[in-house]
Amino acid sequence: AVAAGGKLLVVPVDGSHWLSMREVLGSLRDRGHEVVVVAPEVSLHIKPSKDFVMKMYPVPYTYEQMEKEF
């Protein structure tokens, strides 16, 4: 069977759901899908990867401020 990869836009929430989703994105990429992740510049877990294109947006807080809140 022939399948064409599609485009997937992901806007994750930092935390445990992202850790599970990251593995799924790698599988989708391996199957020919183009994955773009939109995430804040400051994040605990959402980091660039070879499995997707990462687009970041500015936020009004630093990593230190966010870490202190958590």
C-alpha cells in the first residue's frame, strides 16, 4: 500500500503529556509525516528534536521564574 505523509501542527503543554507525545511524533515522522511543534521559548520539557521542526514564541518570564513556580 502507498501512503502519503501529511502535515501535523502540534501545540503541546509542558509536562508528562509532552513526554509521551514526543515518542509518537518520532513514529509519525518515520512514516513520512512533517511535524511542526509550536512552543514557548521557556519550557521545562519541550526541547528541539530531530523528529520535528520547532517554532518558538516569546514569553514574559524566565526559566528561573518558571522553575520557582513549579
